[in-house]
Amino acid sequence: MDTYGKDDKRLPYYLKWADAVLITYSIIQQDSFEMALAYLDAINSYSKSLTVSNNELVIMLLGNKLDLERTRVVPKSEGESIAAKFSCAFCETTAADDYEYVQQLFHRTVREVRKERERAVASNCIDEEPLPSTTININTNTNIPSSASSSSSTSSSHFLALNDTDKISSSNIPLPPPMPATLIHQAARAAKTAKPEYQNSSNSNNINSPFSPTIKSGSLSSIATVTGLPPTSSSSTAKRAPSKTSVFSKIFK
Ligand SMILES: Nc1nc2c(ncn2[C@@H]2O[C@H](COP(=O)(O)OP(=O)(O)OP(=O)(O)O)[C@@H](O)[C@H]2O)c(=O)[nH]1
């Protein structure tokens, strides 16, 4: 959903269903940068008010209009420093000249969301009933900014670490690893709350991945993009179905 930059009263509503937030400012407009900062602050406060922790919100700060570098008023270092302060990813780009890169940013964000959900599901399974000899090894090429610190045992690398020299392409973005069979089994059991455990095992065939019920084709609507400019339209009002992994945790430690 492309949200209206000044409509901060609705921010909690957006955050309730968003899996990822891309906060965009214009490098040629100081006020839009300040608006982005205000959003990061608001998200920080909101997430701190939550008491339930589970999967984490993927956040990226984007400095747009890089094609207008000659009229830049927001130094790149300021964007980097704010991103470091809030432990979120940062990059500068131009929607005007590099549409492909913008598209890849969205793809990468969706992959990060999937990884985060996978991590949360794995974490839940372990919390509920540790399985013997199960190693949950979620590969990631994601880096956390050096200033990021995490004290939560359920935290993972959930922020993208990108910059304008770190251009991504579909060829160098690894797909999420296959879900270990034990986790698929756990997820299937969780879905069968009304039935005795270990019965009706055919249900597990319907769950190839714990993400399939929530991440579907076109699910980019669950990414809230926040800008400081007036809106044209809202692409979706779909609310994420409540699930054990649909809450997000404190994102700034
Ligand atoms: N030069 C340049 N112009 C851009 C770029 N991205 C957006 N614009 C222009 O900035 C203006 C606002 O773009 P929008 O896509 O409407 O920005 P927005 O913040 O999402 O605004 P709404 O969709 O109206 O909420 C338009 O005139 C765009 O053409 C960019 O990377 N470079």
C-alpha cells in the first residue's frame, strides 16, 4: 500500500498488517527526509508498545530521486546515519532512471519477509516442542548494520543491507532454503487444532511452506510504502489474516 505521508494517525493500522515498510524520501527535499525520520520514530514507538514478540518487521529507508543529484539537499551520510540509528537498511535510488532496481528492491523485500516468517515459524516450533536432532539453518546473505544490536533470542537478520553499489539481481539473490521436513510437520500439526495430533497426515500435503497461506501472488500489498508526498490511490486495503506469526515484535533494540 502506498500510504499518505502525512496521515500518521493511520500508521498503527498500517503496521498491524504490514510485513515490511519501505520509507521513501526525496534527496532533494529536506522536509521529506524529516518526515521519513518522523516515521521511523513513530514505528519505533509503536513497536516498543507491543508486548508480544514474534516475527519482525522488515524496514528499509530509501532516498529517492538520485537522478537529481545535482540538486541534492540531503547528504547520503545523513540517510546512512539515520538508518544506522534505527537499525534499518538504507539505499539511494531513482525511480525515474532505474525502475529495474526499484523492482528488485521490492522482490528482495518480499524474500526478506519470507525469511523472517520462516525464522518465526522455526522459533515457534522450537519454543513449543523441541525436536531432537533438528538443526534449523536459515541461510541468509543479509547483513545487519554494525550499529544494530539485538538482545532478543528470537531476533534474526531481518533488515536489508543495501546501498547504491550493492545492486541486486535475481541471479544473485538466493531463494529461501527448503523448509526442514520436521518444521513442515510442525506447521501441519498446528493447522489441525481441532484434530488429534498425528492423525489425518494428508493435511500436511497441503502445506508445502508455512508462507503459502499468507504470501501469495501479488502480496506486495502487504508492504507499506511511506512517503512524504500526497497520495494518488491506495492499492489495497487487504488486512493480513491473524496468525501466530502475524504479529511483529520490537524492531529496534
Ligand atoms: N526526477 C525524479 N522524479 C521522481 C522520482 N520518483 C518520483 N518522481 C516524481 O515525483 C513526483 C511524485 O511521485 P509519486 O510517485 O507520485 O510520489 P509519491 O510520494 O508516491 O506520491 P503519491 O503517490 O502521490 O503519494 C512525481 O512527479 C514523480 O514523477 C525520481 O526518482 N526522480
